[in-house]
Amino acid sequence: MSVAATTSRFKDNVHDALHDQRLQGALPHAKNFIGRRADAAARLPEFDALRDSARAIKDHTLAHLDLYLEAYERKVVEAGGHVHYARDSDEAVAVILGICKARDAKLVTKGKSMASEEIGLNAALEREDIAAIETDLGEYVIQLRGEAPSHIIAPAFHVTRDDIEADFRRAHRDLAPDRDLSRPEQLLSEARAILRDRFLSADVGVTGANFLVAETGTSIIVTNEGNGDLTQTLPKVHVVLASLEKITPTLNDVAQILRVLGRSATGQDMSVYTTLSTGPRRGGDPDGPEEYHVVLLDNGRSATLDGPFAEMLRCIRCGACMNHCPVYHAVGGHAYGWVYPGPMGAVLTPLLIGVAEGGQLPNASTFCGRCEAVCPMRIPLPNLMRTWREREFERRLTPPLARAALRLWAFFAKRPALYRLAVEPTMRGLALIGRRRGRFAWLPLAGGWTRWRDFAAPQGATFQSRWRAKSGAVR
Amino acid sequence: MSARDEIFASIRRSLKVGPVDAPRRDAVAARLAQAPVGIIPRRGQGEAAERLATFKSEAERVQATVAEVAAAADVPGEIARYLRENNLPATLRFGDDRRLADMPWPATALEIARGPSEGDDLNAVSAAFAAVAETGTLVLVSGADNPTTLNFLPDNHLVVVFAADVFADVENVFARLKATYGPGALPRTVNFITGPSRSADIEQTLLLGAHGPRRLHIVVVKD
């Protein structure tokens, strides 16, 4: 019952995104992340060594995932918490609904959680007449708009200030219609006041987790606003929803990964709030939840441990790959059509919803390699996208025309003499025909290219012929 | 098969391992018991005075303010000064922490309330369990001494840190937690707080005081 995907319509989505003037106005903000991350990395000489350390920790954990899960579960129960397992989104939703109904919950506050987007929790709660309120400012804004996040750490970054003002005026009808909301501070204050009231009256608080610590049975959230903490401290019940790969062996291991997480995400050395939660409130505690539940979501991750995509399970959801992706910068997050956008989404989406549905996303890459260069966990994203493309081709999911063209090219590529025989005269011919203008406004079989821009006229010699000439000269 | 059993079976199938595999179990038990320390940045290291200086500059970098006082008895005066100079009401709430309760509050004109926050307090003071020089981070633990609600509900959070509790890095704080609460055990909530609450969700503009405190003032007791 996860969120409906429009991933299979990726090409249309991209077309719409490129022609959406408002979106194109907002997208340049994504590039702000690049300088911030670079500055934070430059300020820490040990940054790259920490990336290696973080990667090694996750690889070790994934290779022993069953055993660390057992240890984690034991510690949660010891601390008075409950652990639930969910094979898929439907089971996770059912468990959380069960917890809410047992407490006769009417209002659920939510900290930011991509896993909750993945399982489509809000819609499921609403169907049962339980109000679910997103409390992260960006998530709150997109919930008012009925949209999905367009970025995993900045969910509303495609929305302008003017849009938010209009949304607030539409949603907060009890407030004076002539109030001034022209400054961002005023929007923030209004959201703070509205949500403060929700925090205090919520029955259940649902958060995600950045880490689940096997050593202590602790869940950890990393945030900046403080909404996650109010979500999990004030209601009587705290539910943590997390996917299996959030397991981390020890607190010292968490310390290693924390040092690359904030820097890669927002360029912060440390996010404002890193909160460790272990079980429900203790005897003598004046605040905190009475019940503590952890819902562990598989959704195909356990099967992913076998094969090339296991590396994707190191992902810590920092968003650096999309912040540095030229494709993401051009089309934003919604075009990807499901929960996870950008390069990490291009690899993860086919794993979670199938290659038939999500197989187009791995094609949305120029293979420039920036995502891999900045990934704190050193996930070989371009390679994994290439692996998906191969699978898409093997399973005959590529369009027939593209397959025919690739087959034709492969026929020549496998026969170098024939390839040269075909290509070299063509290039010489094109150079001759195009030499006056230096470019072509139209070329047969290249309409997809020349419809939008000119095709530069070749110089005549091919790379291979020049290489041969050069090597000959050296020899 | 239950969801739990099926997930464990699926993990083991993928990893091509059985449930009883002594070398794997030993590797996991050893890591959990030893909790090896990884790469520690140099930034937070140094003698006590150096650590304190790093803590202060890192905390100020993330928009916290820091004051130093010579002794615990000077804390109420410093807090009264801070509230006055920022035109904040002379009210304050804190928990049962003896270190705070024993301070000479009657010497100030502050109106003091005790216990957890219900959401209508403007100012709260907490005593930190520890602090981290590397990132200017405060570490607060839950309980009646310093209720967690005080860290998030009031507009202005004032935190008292004793200089001896300023550690180089989070690893040292974890060691201190282990020494205090026992191996593998923690209080219900441990808050690592680095600066006041913030959001950049409106057009990437950094705004302070999203849901948590708008101001974070740290008082370091040097004694």
C-alpha cells in the first residue's frame, strides 16, 4: 500500500518538470548544498578517512546483520520496549495502526521519516480516521499541499516562500486574514504556534531513525528543528519506524558515521539535535513516553543483501548524491515519481518497487560520477545504475527501437575493421558537408538531438584514426 | 512463519550463513563488548584549557552564546544578567538537579518554577551531563534532575556546564555514560544539542527557533 509511483512515466515527468517555470526557479537552491558540504569537509582533515571508517562499519554490520538484529532486539526488550517486524509496507502499516487503535489514538504527530513515506503511513492513518500531522516544517508544508517530498532532507525545497504563504492562509483559517506573512520568520512563527498545539495534544508520536544501536537497544534521530524530539517526548506512545539496515553495532560506530552524516547533508559538523532513545520512560522520569515500539521494515532489503546492490544498504540518507547531481538539478525530485529521488533513488527505487516500474530511473544519469565522489559511504552509484541498465536490457524492458539501435551498434563495435570502414567515411563526409556552417540544424536519425540544438560538424578524422596516427608518431 | 522468522531466514539466505556460526557470533560479541574507537579528529583534543576554548568557539559557530563564571554560586547572577540584557521575562524553570537547586537563586529577582515543562515556559535552565569540545555540543540526560521537556519547549534554554565535564569528543562522553549507567545501558533519553533549533525549509534561508529553543545560552562554571 505504499505511495503510488509515477516512475514508469519518468520521461513525461521530466518533460513537465523542465517546463515548470516555478520549479525551475526553485531548483538552483539545490546547488547551495555543494559549497556547504565542501567547506565542512575542508574544515576536517580526517573527513576522507572517516568516510572509509564509516563504510567499513556498515559493511561489517551488513555481513552480520542477523546477529546484530538479535542483539539489538534483546536490548530493546530489556529496556522495556517492543520490537515488531514487517516484511513489507502493508505489515508495517498494520502494526502501527494496531498500536494506535490499542490507545484509541485520534491524533498522531510525526517526525520526518522517509520510511514512513515509503510505506504510505499518512494515507493509511487517515483512512482509519486518525489524523496524522507532519511536524518537520518542510514536511508540514508539503502535507498541506498534498504533495510528496522532492528531496530526502529538504522535502519542500521546490516550494517558494509565496507558495507557503498562500498555503498557510488557506489552511490556517482561524487566524486573522489580514495578518502579515511577508517574511520567512513570520511563516516559521505561525507554523511553530500551530504545531506546538498539536505536539501537546497528540496521542502517538511516530519518528524514523538514523541509527538503531545493537550495543544499547537505542534508536537515534538526527534533526535540526526539534520537532522529532517533541514528537517522541510528549505523547504517551513513541513508535520508531526504521528499515533493517539502520542497525549499527555500537555507539562508537555511530560516532564515526555521525561525523560524515551532517557534513555530507547540510554542511553542518553536527546537526542541532542528535537524540538517543532507549525504551519508555523510567521510574522517576517526569516526562517521556509510557510505551516505546520499534517497527523494523524489510521491504526487500534482506534479499538485497545478496548481490551487487547490497552496497546500497550502506546509504545513510544524507542527500549529498542528489545535491550534486546535474539531472536532479535540472528536473528536481518529483520527476523521479516515487519516494526516493536522485542517484540514490535511481538505484533504490527499482529494488523496492521492481525494475519494471522503476527501471527508467537508472537511465537518468550522465555518469558524471559526482554522486560517487561525494557519497560519505562510498557507494558506487554510477556502477549500480549501470548494472540496472544491463538488467533492464536483459529483461527486454528497453523500448524495441532502442534495443534495435543498440544491437546494430554492437554488431559494428564487435567488428573493429567494419566499424572503422563504416565510421571513418561517414565522419569525413559529414565534415565535408558541414564545413561551411560548422554545425547541422537537422540530421537524419538524429531528430531527437537536432530538435533542441544544433549538432556540431565533425572535424573529419575519428578519434581512433587520430590515436593511430599519434601512436605511430610516438613509435 | 512469522514475519520475524521469515526476515531472519531471508537475511541468512542472502548472506549464505546458518543461524549457528561460532566465528560470526564471536566477531559480533567481541565488537559489542569492546566497542572499538575509530578515527578521532584532532580538533577537540588537548589539555583542559584548550578543550574549553575549542568548545566555546565551536558552540559560538553554531549560534549559541557562551559565558564563563568562576564558581557555581555565580550562575544565578549570570542568568539574571542574560535575561535582563535580552529583555526576557525574569522567570525560570528547572528540575531536581542538586547542582542547580543549591545555587543562590534568592539573591536574584528571578521567579523560579520547578519540574517538567507543560509548554508555557519562556526560560528553562538545565545542568549538562557533559559537553563535547570537537563540535560545541551539550549532552543532557533525561530524568527528574533535568526533564527532557525543558530542552525543547521553552523559548530560551540556558545550560550550565562544569568545566571538568568538557570532553574532547563524543567517544569520551559515551565512555562516561557507560561508567555512570553501566555497560549497554543508557537513560531513556540522551540529547546531544549543538546550537539553538533551526530550519532552512523556507527557500534555504536559515532561521533559528523552528520548534525548539530560539536561544541557547551556555554558562561554563570554571571551578
